[in-house]
Amino acid sequence: MDEKILLGRGQQIHDLPQATWKQQLSQFPQRSQARLSFMTEDHHQVRYLAVRALVNTQAPVEPKFISAMLGMPLERVAVILDELERKLFFLVRNEKGAVAWAYPMTVEATPHRLKFSTGEHLFAA
């Protein structure tokens, strides 16, 4: 059987042949690396902490909390949160500036529920 992907565009569905999608997938690491190149170790720490804190607290994560936990100046945390939200859409802050979404999860209600093996419940983004 010929493996293909069906791709919907507007009102039409197109076949994407195996050779095409395999070639596109082979370029994924280079594209991802280029998109992530702006991230410093601080960016990775902030994102990792935000995800972990969403799971542990099951509530939006305040920038002050991230600053205190990482021993990083609040101003630096604010810049990093802005960059992560603007450049990659890794996270989304609520109207108070707290992280409410950190891909792939959120503390805001969505139709997609997650349950972790450790017992926590969240929603999928």
C-alpha cells in the first residue's frame, strides 16, 4: 500500500505522496533548530519551570514565582516570558501576566482533559 498523507486546504483534500512528506520531515530538525536559536539557557529554564509549576500548582504561574524559584531578576523573567510568547507561542499569559498556558498544557478549561500518572489533572492546549 502506498503511504500518503491527506492534506486539507480550503474545500479540497490533496494527497501528499510518501516521498514528499518524508523529504519534508527530514528537514524538520534544521527548521526547529533555527526557530529555537534565540533561546538561551535562561529561556529553557523559564519554560521548564512554567510547565512544571502549572502541573504542580494547577494554577497560573506568576512571573514573581518564576523569578524567586530561579533566582533570576524579575525584569529578566518578564523579557523572557515576552519572547517565549511572541516568538514561538510556547506559552500564553493571562490578563494578569501569569502563565496560564505552557504548551502542551493549560490550567484553563478546554475540551481536552489530561491526567498524569502522578494524579494531577490539567487541560491540553
